[in-house]
Amino acid sequence: MPLYSYRCDNCGVQFEQRQHFTDAPLVRCPECGEDSLRKLYQPVGVVFKGSGFYATDHRSPSGQSAVKKAENAEKAENAEKAEKTESSAAAEPAPSKSEPGTSS
């Protein structure tokens, strides 16, 4: 049987009552006797079990966290820099070993 919380609008008393789903809500306050009880709705704790409920379980790129996206972007940027450095090094002429003004 579920446990329901009630509060009286007249005197402010708050209490819990076990009731069946089919029972009518209480209306008369047990303290002051007025018909001013209201059912309180509390947040419910929900636990999702199994795969597919969390971002870490998602396999598509849209499920990646912002940190992973930043890491991947940084890796791609570093790879581009390394590629440019290698291509510019290959285009430069090699320095000559003999110095001007000396004869061999």
C-alpha cells in the first residue's frame, strides 16, 4: 500500500497515511476537524538500470562528453601541426657543410 502525505490548510498539521490506490483522498483534518486537507505530492526516486540510459552507454558521436570532444579536437590539431612541420622540413634545402672562404 502506498504512503500518502497530507497537510491541513487550516491548522498546518502534516502527516502521512497508508491508503489503497482505490481509496478516496482524505478531506477532514484529524487535528482541527475542518475539511481542508490537501494531498502533497513528493518527488519520486527513479533508478534506471541497464544499458542505454546514460551518456556513457551511448555509442554514437553525439553521446560523447564535451571533454572527449575537446580531446579528439586537440589530437586532430596536433596531428595537423606535425604534418605541416614534416612537409615544411622536406621543402627546405639542406644546409651545406662547407663554410665560405675556406678551401679544402
